[in-house]
Amino acid sequence: MSIARKFGILIFLAVPAIVGGGILYATFEGYAPVFIFETILLIIAIGVFSR
């Protein structure tokens, strides 16, 4: 996998992490759901990059 594609995937996962984290915090008024959501995205990113 090329470095450009890896950066593209990283950006593709970073935008939902920022926007989704804000939405989850505003909805649930706590950091626990945000932490769970960020952890899931991190696991996906590690899975993609480990290929």
C-alpha cells in the first residue's frame, strides 16, 4: 500500500473522529462514549495499516 493511500485513509478516519467525537460528547455529555468511538476508529486504522 502506498504512502499516499495510507495518508488518505488516515484523513478519512480523522474527520469522523473529530466530528463524531464532538457529536457524541454533545449528545451524551460525557467522555466515555467518545473514548469508545475513538478506540474503535483506532482499531480500524491499525487494522488497515497492518496489511
